[in-house]
Amino acid sequence: MTATLETLFAARVREVTPPLFGAAGEPARPLISLAYGLADPALFPRAELMAAAAEVLAYEAADSLNYAMSYPGLTDQIVARLRAEGVDAQPEQVLVGYGSGQILALLPEIFVDPGDTVIIEGPSFLGAVRRFVQSGARLVTIPVDEYGMDVTALADTLRALAAEGRRPKFIYTIPTFHNPTGVTLTLERRRQLVALAAEYGAPVVEDDAYLDLRFTGESLPSLAALDQEGWVIRVGTYSKILAPGLRIGWVHARREIIDRLLMVKAEGTTGPFITRVVARYSADGRLEQHIAALRRHYATKCEVMAAAIRRHFPAEARFVMPAGGFFIWVRLPEGVSAGTLLNAARARGAEFLPGTACFAEPGHGDDAIRLAFSFQSSERIEQGIAAIGAAFADV
Ligand SMILES: Cc1ncc(COP(=O)(O)O)c(C=O)c1O
């Protein structure tokens, strides 16, 4: 008898799902990919990062190259940014991780036992949602409209769950420049959401990866800034404002939560070297200057994409112009399937993310597509959108 490995795998990884960013870095394909929210390589501050890395090696080699804690100076900078945003942040309430993706993977480990309820948005960032599923969470999906999560539907859901004696372990939301829809939760809904969290004792995981990348309009307070009772777990990242390859993200939450996260975070610390490089780079207002440049640059590319969509897509294709972030979410004309359109678009040399890749349950999202304007140049965005526009005629 030949023994197989299959039954040895833990239930949560028995079925193989393809890695989320598997296709992202494949340069061999001639396609113009608008599928993934990669940063624009033209904007990486390479010289300044080289100088920061050289300084760390020159002056802090003993600490940065040894087994050591992540650099407290970076935590102080994160706290300062949170305070500027109106959050009563404390350094002992911050944990730095290898990207916010790591933090989002650790949160279900400390909250979810199999069968527990987690509330998510539909559509959402599946990179995080898949981790919740792996922990055995029962997902409940709340729809997102042009004003963000439907907070009335959330209130109904929380009431119904409470009637069944079910208290959600957390509510996962991307309130600002949502991935994938680009929409932003209104101030009124933000207040309602924070009030519901307190009323039902349900933590809110606020994933504000795109918060700093606002192109137009006034900033809104983060949920963490509105929260008076500590129910908001604020997750942030340097991936969208500096470089994803640095792998630096963070979480601000009650100390009880930080303590538990440290129990499940295998290394206990995060990159003594890279945290120093990021802190040196960011010092003296340089990060804020860089963010201002990113906002202008991404705003232009968003405009280019929106104009190209208006020119090349059928008039019945609809989208809400995002006020920031990386994505435009297009609702397809009646009867057009995202899956079918994707095949036709690939044949014409471009690709996008079908809406189905943004919903946890099957059977949703085939009427929409996500287009990332972050990575490709304006010229390639124009070409890619033209190719997808031509694909509409093919289907
Ligand atoms: C909403 C959202 N959260 C988190 C992440 C992960 O970012 P990080 O690079 O910090 O792991 C992404 C990346 O695309 C994202 O879109």
C-alpha cells in the first residue's frame, strides 16, 4: 500500500487554493495586467532608501543585524502619525509585522475557533478573508454600496445574530478607498459602525491600507479616531505609501489584543534591519513629502483610466470615481459576464480582476471587474483599457 500525504494535512489547508499574488510578478506574459494593486516602480525612492540602508549599516549594524526587537523608533513614528489623525495612540498598543497581511492572518488565530462568526464586506480583499476561512470562521457578508458598507444591513445582521446567541468575533472592513470598489464609508456611517461595535461588543478590524492616498475631497476621521471604547483594531501598512517589498505593516489595538498577537507571531519581532531603514527614510517629514507626490501621481493615473473607460467601454458600464486608492470597480452592462470578458480581453492582450475573485461565496461578482491604475504607466493604462473595450464587442 502506498501511503499518501493528503490525510496528514490539517483540514484548513487540505484543499489547495492558488496564491493570491501568484500571477502578479510574472513579467514573461506580454499582457497589460490591470489585475493587481502593485505599486508603481517609478515611484520607489531608491536613492533615499539606499542612503538610509547605508546609514543603518554604518551606525547601527550591531543592533540591526543581530537577533533583536524591531526598532522602537518606527513604532514612535507610527504612533505620531496615528495621533495626527486623532487617535489616542500609545506605543505599547502598536505591533509591527511583516506587512499588514501578516497582521490580518494573525488576527483570526487569536479570535477565531472553528464555527465562530466573522463579518466581512462583499466584495472584499480576499487575501485577508481567506485567512479567516482557514481558521474555521463562518462568514457573514454585508453588502457594500457607493457609500461603503451598508451599515443598516449590518445593524440587522448584528440583531439577528444576537437573537441566536451569536456574537461575532470581529467585523472586517476597508472603510477608505475600499479594495476592490474604491468607495469610501461616509462620516455618518462611520459613526453608526463605531456605535454598533460598542453596542454589540464586536471588534471592528479597520484595514486602512489606502487611507493616505487621497486625491480629492476632505479627509474623514478613521474609525479608530471615532472610537472611544477601544473596539476598533486599526491595521495599517507601508506598502502603499512607500514600497510593498519592504514588508512592513502594523496594528494598533487594545493591549490585551497586542499581547495575544505576540503569542502567535512566530518570530516575536519584525525585521530589526528593515524597521530601522524605514524609520531613517521616513524621518524629518520625508515620508509625508513622498506621500504628497504619490497622491498627485496616482490621481493623474486614476483620471487617465477613468477617461479611457468613458472613451472605450460601452456607456452602460458604470463606475463610481474613487477619491483615492488604487482601483476602479466597473459594473458591467446587463448580460456581460466578467469571466467571459476576461477571456476575450486576454486574447486582445489585457487583463483585469473579475469581480468573482473579490467575493467569499461563489455566485457573486460576475457582473463587475476591478481595474488597478496603480502599476501600469498612463500609456499602458490607455492601451489596456482600449483592449478591454474592444473585448466588449467580442462578447
Ligand atoms: C485592503 C488591503 N489590506 C491589506 C493588504 C496587504 O498589504 P501588505 O503589503 O501590508 O501585506 C492589501 C494589499 O493589496 C490590501 O489591499
